[in-house]
Amino acid sequence: MSAVLRRAGALLALLPFAALAEDADLKLSLELSAETRTFLQPAAYANQADDTVGLSVSVLPELYYAWSRDGSITFQPFARWDSIDDERTHADVRELFLQQRAGAFDLRAGVGRVFWGVTESVHLVDIVNQTDLVENPDGEDKLGQPMLSLAWTSPALGTFTGFVLPYFRERTLPGADARLRAPLPYAIGDAVYESRREERHIDYALRWNVSAGPLDLGLSHFSGTARAPRFMPGLTPSGPVLVPVYDLIEQTGLDANLVVEGGWIWKLEAIHQQNRVEDYSAAAGGFEYTFSGVFDSAWDIGALTEYLWDSRGDDAPTPFQNDVFVGTRIAANDTASTEILAGAIIDTQRGGIFGNVEASRRIGAAGKLVLELRLFMDADARDPLYFLRRDDYLQIEYIRYF
Amino acid sequence: MKLWPRSEARVAASLIVALCATLVAAPSRAETPEEKGLAIAKEAERRNDGFGDTSATMQMILRNRQGEESKREIRSQVLEVAGDGDKSLIIFDQPKDVEGTALLTYSHKTADDDRWLYLPALKRVKRIAGNNKAGPFMGSEFAFEDLGSQEVEKYTYKYLRDETLDGQDCFVTERYPVDKDSGYTRQVIWMDKAEYRPLKIEFYDRKQSLLKTLEFKEYQKYLDKYWRPSRLDMVNHQTGKSTTLLFKNYKFRNGYTDRDFDQNSLKAAR
């Protein structure tokens, strides 16, 4: 880590001179965001804050410098302040890495973000980065992951990428006064590890992906500390808590996309995980069909359906063990890039419904308005979604780009 | 130098006569308008063969009916692929909310193009369906199919007439998209006889009414051979909206390979 920082520091010092090189490229940008999150019902648990409206601001600067077509560094820190949750007031280095291409090889060293997967409702295969859960309960925000990765690409065989992940990041979890948590507060900072090296356990991952005409295929294997903790009840002087436990796992994943002429994309993600508690498999698969230019307008309307399954059934710690996701993606294709993604994940056994609407629209040349509505409905007490039954919220965010 | 023996000379002479006869006869054998239209399109493609690769920056100026403007800035890289459509990588710089978003396209002669969109906020490469070719590109008056690789096989043709456009002798040809997902029933294209460059295209929608007119302006010659317009003006007659596309920094022979158009490049594109 410190070696990477030193290297990055040395490169930064050289910027004014290197900027003269012909292919060199320096980019500085900044995203400022302000949001209000309004919870539609009063809190369910005793020590949660009474506020139903949370305010929050965040900042995401980025520096990118390329000294040639093949080499660059990226630095992207992030910070947020939140009016309700002290745990959501946090900072992170999202990216700080060096990227270098040499022939068929791509090297990445530093803190980075990697995404694997194809489905829309859940991301089973994606495992390299830890979830920054306090950012958004959908789990799509991630913490920066220290990594060294080397990819080899062959025109015939696709790309093989190896990862060494020398440091583990704990999942961020909502504080005791926050919404969107389990009935007991989390013992944040007191995580228990299976590995004696704890967060210094070195994880490894390997991925092969190939695109052949209408098919994109990925196979991956991860060996190391689970990104998703399980929780054990614990007692502290201030009362009972949930202690996050991070087991060592072996996880193999498959993801595939198949485009079928006429607007269909079929998607499949499947994993098998070995751990010390219970080995399991999980899968998500379905399709996205796009009606293009509906009613002779510029609008595209997509229909999404996915089936979610987990071999642990009702014992699965996920709410999505036997669920159906239905949704629609609407793009107006106007100058403001108006877009709506609306959907629901419906539990076919326990009746719970996770409803989600995301809408966005550009405001002016450098602003964007994003609306997010999340509903946790009808879950019975066996469904982990039940914990969130009073946490329906509407979020309005304005992002300004510099 | 040895002269040809008489018999061989006679054979050669008769061959030349036969060849000339064919050449003279061909046009008079009443080449159909369809054949002539196709021949013009093929000649235009032949003249563009071998460009290798190009890069350019583009500014897009979108105007609504009231004349209000919004701007987009993109960079493009194109790799010529022998025997298939081109590969292209488009990187968005403006508006800022889509900065770093990149679109990778493997175009094909007749099949749907393969397309991947890179979303930098999620670091996600998303496969996108190939059937929305009629949809607007970034809210502009250009459809994806207007900006895609213009392969001969994507249309059937019919030569209409000769005409002078802005003082240049032109072929006027009609072409009909082969793809049923196209937003057009036909296009009328003016191509100058001297260089086989498109100068103007009229687009007719699915109801056969005139939808848009595209004009190609300020052509410049690169590598002493390849003509590229510096400005495209697209006017939508049905909505009153228009889009101007300005090309800058055209560069040929950047030495791109397939590596510059794979998914790792898409992720590294900035």
C-alpha cells in the first residue's frame, strides 16, 4: 500500500513536466451531491433516531493522469456527511491505482473497483470489492479494494485476470440510531474473523471472460475472506448487539449474457460457495427485452424479469431465496436523458416485496436530479426483509458536476 | 526485347477486341437502376478501403424548436476490419454527468451490431441490445444507424438521376435499409461524381414521409486519399429540431489493434 502511495506521489510530482508529452492527458473533476432521505413511517426500534428526514452531502473528486496511451494513474477519494447516521458520515479512497498496458497484458496496482456480473436485481458473482452498505441499501456502492491485478488477453481465448487482494475491508453498517438495520445494533469495529490474520489475510481471485458474437461468458473463482458477514448475537455493557463474522470461503461464479436478435438479452449468474457453516449455491437468471421507439416515439421501454434462488431456502440470510423480479427500464432518449427504472422483487414463499423506483434527469449542462423510492412490503417475520418493514423511503438527490 | 510470335499476337489482339466490346457493351446492355445504384455504393466503399484506423473529437450541438442549444463532446476511435463492419469506441466527455461513459461497437455487414456500454460509476460493462438502431444518439437528431458503419450490404439501391448540387455533379440514388428495425423506409443520397462523397441524405420515415435531411460539409482530404466531412447538419422536418456535428483533430493510422477495442480498453477509456 505505502509503496503504491509513494509511487503515486512521485508521479504526481512529475505532472507539470510530463504534461508536455504528446499523448499525455490530465483530467480533474468533482462531483458534489446533496440529498434528502424521507422515511415514510416512524422507526421500528427503540434506539433509532426520531428524525424522519435525513440530510446528507457528499463529495467525490477525481484526478486522472495518463502519460501515454498505455499508462495512467487515477485517484478518487470520497467523503459523506449525514445528519442522522454517524456511520454514514464516512470517507473512503474509492480509487488510487496505476494502470499499465504492455502488449497482451494489463496491470493494475493500488486501490480499485472491479465489477463482475450481468443481472439487474442482485449481484451474486461480484465479490472483489466490499459493499459500502451505508451509502445505499441496494449494495451497489463499493469500498475501494487494495489489489494487484494482471490480465492477459488473447483474441481467441478471451481474458484471464488474476487478483491478489492483500487487505480486507469490513462492510460499512448503519449505526444504532440509523434506519435500514436489524432490530439489534451492529457491533461495528468488533468484527470476528475466521482467519487469524484477520483483515490482513491475503485473498486471491481468478477470472476468465470471453465475448463471442452474441455471447459474453465469465467464470471466476475467489478464495479468501467473505465480503458478506454473517451475524452472531453478542452482549456488550450497553446491551445486546449483532457481531459481524467474516468466514473464509471458496466461491466459484459463472455469469453469462446472450443477445438474441430482436431486442432480447438473456442473463444468468450462478455461484457455489464453500464455507465452514453451510456450503450453498445461488443463482439469478432471466431476460431483458427492449421495445425500441414505442408508439413511433423516441422512447425505449425495457421489460426485465429475473428469478432468484438460493439453495439454503428459508434459512438463507438473504431475503432473495425464491423470488421473482419484475421491472421496467424506461428511457425517454431526450436531451435531458430522462430515465426510470422501476421494479419489484417478490418473495414467492414468504410474500415480502422489495419495491424500487429510480428516476433521473439532467438539469442544465452540469447537474442531475435523481429520485429513489424504496419500499419494503408485506414481509413475514421469517423474511430478513421484515427488519426493514418501517424503513420505506423517498430520496431526492441533486448532483453537480465540475 | 522479343516480340510476340504472330499467333500469340493474334490471340492477344482478339482478346483486346473482345474486352473492348464488353466494356462498350456493358453500359448499353441497359444496366438497371438497381445495378447502377449498387455499383455507385461499391465504388464509394472501395475508395474508402484501407484507411486503417482513425480518431477524432466531435462536438454535437443540439437545437430545439426554440433554437435553445445544448452541447455534447465525444471522442471516437475507429478500426477498419477486413471482411466485416468496423470496430468503434466512443468516449463521452460532455455533458459531465456522462463523462467517462464509453460505447464499444463491433458493427457487422447485416447482422445486428455487438454493443457494450461502460458505466464508470459502477465500473460495469453492460451488453446492450442491438435493435434500437432507430433510437436517437444522446438525445440528438442522429439515430444510432446514422452514425454507424455504413456497409454496402446494409441497403439495397436504386439509381435515380444525375443532378447538380451546389455546383457539383452528383449521382442521386435511393437506398432501402435491409434491417427491419431501421427507422427508415428509404433514403435519397446525393453523391458527387468526382470523389464519390455523400453530400446530402434525405431520410423517409416508416410512414414514407420526409423525416430528416443530413448535409455533409467542409470535406477535407487525409493521407492524400480519404475524404472526411468536418461538419454534418441534420435537420428534423417534423419536429423543427436540428443537430450539428463538428469533427476535429482527425487522425489516421494511429496504429490501433484489436486490443484497443476490447473490454479492458473500454474500462480504461477516459
